[in-house]
Amino acid sequence: MRYMLVMVFTAVLFVSGCTHMHTPKMSRFDMVKIPEFSTQKSVSLINGQSDTEQVLFAQNMGHKFYADLNKWTDIAISITDRELTKRGGKVSNSAEKSMTLAVLSTKVTTGGWGFRGYLHLHVKTGNDYEKTFEVEVPSGYLYNAADGALARAVVFMLSDANIISYLCE
């Protein structure tokens, strides 16, 4: 009888699942793929994502994973700051140039041999150039798929010819 109660309790816990709030780490994923450029310009990096609601971005084995897209945008800004600083740029609130970033959406799917992270990162420069970078990253781990998608979006953004031109002109 006791064994049966333990099995039922375990089954109920498995079905009810858990919720997790995830904020990506400042990954170095694929940063070497950013083209070499240098700039002496100062840039203001602005968080353009005002939504701080928790959005469901993944489900796996009864677990639900939530993201605060405003915080994810802060991480994208931190990665951008790090990469611009490595290239001679200066990040400042009162800069001659500006870039407004916003993580618009993210999701991680499961299937086959692992996970796939998807992310949309929107950027608008001070000279009104706008683009949304859509990325997809495979990984064997859910968190790596999410973190890798954010890092790859920054790589794509800092590899865009119009962004590089704006940062260097």
C-alpha cells in the first residue's frame, strides 16, 4: 500500500511539473564570427523592450520555462557592450550614436535529438536603420539553446554591414 501511495504521489508531481524563470548568461557562443572592425565612437545602448511580463518560452517533461524579455534585452545589451568595447568602442549614456535593442520573442522547442532555440532581436540605430534579426540555434540542452540564440542574434546584429558602417562612420 505504501509503495502505491509513493507511486501515485510521484506521478502527480511529474504531471503537475514545475515552473522556471530563466535569464540567459552572457555567453561567448560564436562571438568569433563577428567581422573584425574597430571604432572609436561612443554608443548609447538602450533597452527598447518595455514589457516585463513573464512569457512562456519552453515546456519540457512537465516543466514550464518563462522569460522576462526586458531582462533578456539587458543581457543582449551587455553582450553588445562587451563586444564593442573589445573593438575600441565606448558605451555611454550620453553618446554621439545610439542603438535601441529589444528582444521581441524567444522560444525553445524539443524534438529529435535535442532542443532548438529561436529568438527575434530588433535594433534601431540613431540614423533610423531598423532590422529584426531572426535566429535559430540547436543544442543538446534547453538553456544552451536559449542562451545561444540570444548570443547568435547579437553576432548577426554586429555582423550586419549597415550596423558596422553606422558604428564606424
